[in-house]
Amino acid sequence: MTKIKSIIVAFVLLFTLTKCDSQTTKTNKMENSKTTQTATKEIIVDVRSVEEWNEDGHADCSVNYPLDQFQGKIEELKKYDKVILVCRSGNRAGIAKAQLQSAGYTKEIENLGPWQNVTCKTN
């Protein structure tokens, strides 16, 4: 009889521990899902000329939309939750920011100033 009680207690204990582990896994999956859903879709745009981009360097994680062509890229930029703008000093990035705002872009825009201020994220 004692052996049967020991087996039942062991079974209940095992079941309880398995259930707790299952709940932890479920919670972790939910947290990971929330992180994925709230990730901000952002783009870093360098508005310097193509020559400056090629000859003076650029951040590898940025795209080059020269200021004289920037108006034509605004609809594409509206897909992003955040637009980060850079140039040589921050002046042209400020002009691009004003153009985005005038075109009705209502999400986050950041003028990061010189392109050297960009820190590329690694996944």
C-alpha cells in the first residue's frame, strides 16, 4: 500500500512540474510574440548626394535618397514607423524632415545630424 501511495505522489508531482514548465513555455512564447508585434519598422535615410555617399563614406545600414530626389521617395517612406535622417551636418536632413511633415507624414522623424552619428543595429 505504501508503494502505491509513493507512486501516486510521484505521478502527481511529475504532472505538476510538467504543467508548470508548459505554462512557462507558453508565457515565453507570448512575450516573444509581443516583442515582435511591437517592433518599430524604421529606415535610416542619408540625403547627401550620390557622390558624397560614395566618396565620403556612409553607414552600411542606411539608404541614399539625395535631397534633390527626396520628394519622390516620400510615399515609400510612409510605410515606416520611424524615419531617421542624416547628411553631412544635419542641415539637409532638417529640410528633408520638413518635406516629410509637409507631405503628411505623422509618424516619428528624427534628424540625427551627420551620418557618422548612425549606429547600425546587428540582429
